[in-house]
Amino acid sequence: MNRDARAYWIRSPGDGEIRAEILNDPGPDDVLVRTLFSGVSRGTEALVLHGRVPASQHEIMRAPFQDGAFPGPVKYGYLNVGEVEHGPPALLGRPVFCLYPHQTRYVVPASAVTPVPDGVPPGRAVLAGTVETAVNALWDAAPLVGDRIAVVGGGMVGCAVAGVLAGLPGASVQLVDTDPSRSAVAARLGVGFAAPDDAEEGCDLVFHASATEAGLARSLDLLAPGGEVIELSWYGDRRVAVPLGEHFHSRRLAVRGSQVGTIGPRRGSRTFADRIALALRLLADPAFDALITGESPFDDLPETMPRLAGGGLPALCHRITY
């Protein structure tokens, strides 16, 4: 059995490289997976690349199959789709999703992979981890039929949330972003679009995913009395000012954190396997292809990742081909 593999590592903040890996032999309950695609989760992976994960969050921020430690050397990532080359007959030859870093081949327990459903292209399935984050946010928010909802921040997570909300009957959903080009993505997802100053107020719910103070302040402005902001932004080691004056108390507003590492009490009976399987089923909708805005080969990752992290290569999800 071929045990050779190659992986992308962050050697030190801002500096990545491709390293050779020797795989362990798979055990009776393991699978050997050959990667077809991986996805760069730009916001989080930019913080990791630049060494901006706070020491207090090193354990919480660990990816399931991370190797090394922050700030580096570290092998990090969690959007991977591959084909099972060795494992149980039910999985052999099937495309599967796994929360694995950028690596050509890998061995994991069979329980760590989720089969990609028929009708979901493997290249689209790299979005499963991000759509899973969106599912978790909706479980935390528990939106109702007919709600007026804004998603502030049209990055990868914000667009995934908008895409899932587009299926909520009777809901009015608007994606809010400073970049007018996001209007085309919103149209493909089937939701409205507005610049921050033009966004409709009186929202029952606002999902905030811009990772900016201005975005959080505008999210609170958009709420109707009794409304709630679901905070999805990850700020790394930055301190953020929250405007709790003005009408925050008089309107009885709320800010709730949502983090994909746990399942909130509103859906406490669901498992992580339930959540990722649901995310993959949702990806049968071709509208989610709007979130994949570019791709490049695995061997170019040491040059591609700094361009993505620095904004020189604009992207929602940037797909890596193998």
C-alpha cells in the first residue's frame, strides 16, 4: 500500500510550505482517503496563517485533525472531499467529506467521514463545513416562518447563512455588504441585497458575519424591538467595541454568540453527525455554487494562501484541486 502523502503546513506566521508525510497503515475501522478537493476557509485560515489565534483560544480553535500547534508549525484546515481507497465495503470508492487539512491522502477513522449524497458534486461538497456552520447558526437562532432577517457580511459564512435562509417559507432575507459585487451572489442564492446604509430596518433577526465593529453596530441598528443579533464573526486577538448605549436597552435587544464547535441547547438532541449530514443534503441545491469563486492547484498553496489571506486574491470559498 502506498503510504506517501504531501500536506500544506504553516511553518511560521505568514510562511507556508508543502511537506512530505508518511501515513500510518489503516486499521480495521479506518479509511484511507485520496483527496479530490479541499476548500480554504478564508477568514479563519487567514488568522491562523498570520499567527493571530489568541493563546487563550489555542485549544478551542484546534481543527479535528490538526497537527502541530499555534502559531506554528501547524497543519490546519477542515474542508476536504476525497475518495475512499481502502476501508469498509460500503465506503470503498465513494466520495466523502472530512474535516481534514490540505493533504493529498490521509488515514482517519471511518466514523470521521460522511458520504457525499448522490446528486451533490464532490467539488461543491467542500462547502459542507461552512454550510454546517450556517445550520448551527439557524439552530441557535430558531427563525420563524415569515421573519424579517438580515445577514450582515457577505463573506463565505454570511453567504452560506443566506443560502440556507432562502428556503425559509415567507421570510424576507437580505444580504448586507459594502461590496456591491455581492449582489450577484445574493441573486443566485435567491435573497435580497443592500448596502449597509440602504438595508431595511425592523428585523426580527440579524446574523452578523462581517468581523467588523461597524458591521456589528449596523446589525444592532437593523433590529426591531425585542430582536436578536446572532454573532458569527471570529475576531481573533482583536478587541471589539459593542454599542450598548442608545436604544440597546429601550428596545430590549440581544446579542447571542454562535460557534460551530458545540451544538446549542435548542437542538441538544442532535449530534455532530446529524448536522454535517444535513449540510451535505442542503448542498444538492446548485445555488451554492455561487460561493466557490476560484480554484488553484494544491502545489501552489504556499503562494496562494498569503494572497487569499491578504485580500490580493478576492474569494468566498477558494477551492484547491488535487
